[in-house]
Amino acid sequence: MKYHKVLIAGVAISLLTGCGANPVSEKVTIEEKVGSLAKERIDALMRGDYESAISYTSDAYQSVVSPAQYAQKYSGSRSWVSAELVQVKCEVAENFCMVGFNLSYKFPRMGDVQSVKSTQRWLRVAERWSIYHKLN
């Protein structure tokens, strides 16, 4: 009988501990997920890691644009000083998000730091979020 009480107490404690381990507040929203992906991509561009940065684009885009071409397109990103994520607004039913950044960059010859707003469109295709780039 004593064994059953210990077993029941052990099961009750493990169930209670399990319930507290994953509170609802720890769930990541779509906006947080896409914002994190967008920031990772911007950080890769600022480091000059174009191979990593292009991985945030769609498979279709990567089939047409090489990492070397992507590096050429974003060659100025090495002069970016900082990137502040300011807004992520998603239309989940439409499978897209708009992501806003304040980018600060330094003019190479002048040394002045300037800021510009950047807006990106992110799309979800087959449960994968990627930045949308229009092919020219």
C-alpha cells in the first residue's frame, strides 16, 4: 500500500512539472519567427556571408541567382553599420509578412552614418518562409 502512495505521488509530481515546462507564453508567433529569419539574413549580409544570406530566399530564386550574383547585388551591405527590426506585420491567411528595418550605413569616403528604412516581403511556400525578390 505504501508503494502505491509513493508511485501515485511520483506520477502527480511529474505531471505537474510537465505542465509548467511549456507555458503558452513561450510559443513563438509567426511575426517573431519571420522577424528572426529576417534579422538573421540581414546579419549575414552585414558579415558578407552571401552564401548564408541567399539561403533565406526561395528555392526558385536560388535556381536562377547564384551566391556570387547575390553578393554582387548586395555588395553595399558591408557598409551597413546596424539594422534595427522595427515592424513585422503578417497576413497569415495570405501567407505573407511585411518586415521593416531601420538600416544605418556609413558612406565610405565621408564617414557619416545615415539611416534608411527598408521594407521586405516574406512569403510562405510549403511551410517555409523566405524573402521575396523580384527577378529582373
